[in-house]
Amino acid sequence: MSDTVTLADIEAAAARLDGVVRRLPVHSARWLSDRVGGPAFLATENLQRAGSFKIRGAYNRLSQLSDAERAAGVVAASAGNHAQGVALAASMLGIASTIFMPRSASMPKVIATRDYGAEVIFHGATLDEAIVEARAFAESTGAIFISPFDHRDIVAGQGTLGLEILDQVPDVRTVVVCTGGGGLLAGVALAITTLRPDVRVIGAQAAGAAAYPPSLLAGHPVPLKTMRTMADGIAVGRPGDVPFAIIKKHVDDIRVVSEDMLAKAQLQLLERSKLVVEPGGAAAVAAIMDDPTDFEPPVVAVLSGGNVDPLVMMRVIRHGLTAGGRFSQLTVHVPDRPGSLAGLLTEIGSLDANVVDVSHLRTNPRLAVDEVEITIDLETRGAEHREHLLDHLRQRGYRITEVQ
């Protein structure tokens, strides 16, 4: 079978998925509209069955297996979202599934994958290592390997989201898609640009796992040597061959976003749109927030997943608050005498900052014999308020040695 994907393949996938996936509403986001200077919308695949867009490609792929292939079972590798998509699709179709997950996979995703009926096996530190082991398992057992992104049926299934975007926002000018291995971006871009060549389609990758820019520059998939990002759902070290060929032809640009911007976007989505989105699922919004004037409205940002570990969410929220100037940790050296702490807290309170926690340290080689180190966690109203507070404390003679 050819690796080529066509609009007809995507339309056929949409027919298979009718009644299987949720046809989700595209939400208006006024807070994002204000930034881009026109209508902005959110494609809420974080609310999709199994928590991400992955069910689209997984079901489209599994539903076309022969009876013999179904009897052999399926195997996949995933940090979580593809795992849940394959496990759910397999259970719906009566197929046994085995999922290899990296040891770093979050427990909520592991538990959900098992609850959908899959056998979970941990292997490797990264998704790429888990994929190698899953392929070896397929060769030794005869199980059918289900790629997270590198198969025409997967790409066609993911592309059905592009059809829905055009149907719900017919005047769209820009679509931004979270990108890991490229299956979602390739499918959405193919569907949209085939029907509407005037629409600009842009991928968004985490800076710590941005495999597409160097690969596009080289003209072929190039594996990253290292990856480090909170966005585990899009942490893929090598683009897939099938999506790469489509992306090279149909995608206008790839934007790379920092960890700070991912955290800010995730926090904004939670606060302003009341949506729980995982870090990788917020990459498209992060790209828009990073350079809002470069995205012609109406713009649609795809929220690709909402399967976030609550512990990770706690860290990301704090990271986002810190990046936005709303949470800070100050380390201040003051004279070790009565009233020093009270005086410092009075100065902070006079500027309406809220102290969350305070700790003292007297035994540190960095301290003079008559000094004490005070670490203060505090809340401010934003970057401007924080900088005003810091300037005020320095003008009062306080020696601030560290700001986080």
C-alpha cells in the first residue's frame, strides 16, 4: 500500500469515525482574540474521547485490519495519549492490545490505558526507545504495530479534525497545530490546504523537542540527540516519514516555543477558558501568545490533549505564575537582629504583595556572622508589580541575592 494520503482517505476516515469520536464545538477565545486583533478559536480535542485527538487515527487504523490481523492483536508505544487512543479503539473493536510506555510516563495516563483494557509494559527513558521495543515485540509475536503518527491511516484519521475546523470556522485564515511526530499536523494541513489553499497552517513544537526545523532544513527526518521538555505528549525525537513528506509540502511554518511560554499558555487556558490542557496540548496557543501579530485572524488553535498529571499541573501552574510575574521566591540577606524580619514583611505588605511562605537560614558559609538569609514566597499582580517591589526593597537597602 502506498504511503500517500489523499483528501479521499480523510473523508473515508471521517465516515468510519462517525458516531465514534465526539464532534467537538470550536470555542471562541476572546482573551486570545484581543491579542491577534480578530476572532480566535480553540479546537478542543482535550475534551475528545480518551482525552486527545489520538482516537481518530487509532480507530481509523484498527478498523481496517483484517480478521487475521485482529486475531494477532496490536502493539503500540506511547507516553500516554496514543496509548489511550489505541487501547480504547482496540476495546471497541474487540482486539487485544499491548502498550509499551517509557518509564517517565505519568501515572494517570498509565492507569487510564490499563482501564481501557491494554496490557502496559514499561521500557526505556524516552518514547523513541519504547517504539524500538514495541517494534521488536511485534516481530517476535506477530502483533500488528500501530505507529503513533507514521502511517497513512493514522494521518488520515487525524486529518478528520481539519474537515471539522473548516466546517465550523469556514472563514478561517490561520490554523495552528501542536506537533510531535507530525501525524496531526500532516493530516490537518492536508485536509485544509487541499480544500482551502489560502489558509495558512502552522505547526508548534516545544523548544526542547523540536525535531521538525532541523529536519525540514536538511530535507529529510533528522533525529534529535537529546530532548528535554515538560510537554511529554509532543516529545518525539524523529519526525515520521509519512507525515514529514506531507508537512514539507503543505505546512507554511513551524514555530518553536519555550517552556515558560508553554506554562503561560496552559495557565491562561485554565484561567480564561476554563479548560484543562496538558503542556503539549497548549503548544499552539503558546505559539500565538509568543507572536500574536503574525497570525492572521480568524485563527484556530488546536488543543491536542488534556491528559495531564495533577502533580505536573501543580508544577506547571507555579511555573506559569512565576513566568508571568505573579509568583516569586526571593532570597534576602538581612542583619541578624530583632525586628529585621518584621521590617522586611512590612515593606512587602506596604506594596500589596501577598507573602505565602517564609523560611530562615543562619548556618550558611555565604553568610556573615551577623547575617540571616530569609527566603520568601510571595504573590504579586504581574511582572510590573514584581519589578516595582524589587526596586522598592533595593532602595530600602535590602540585599536581594536571588529571585526565582
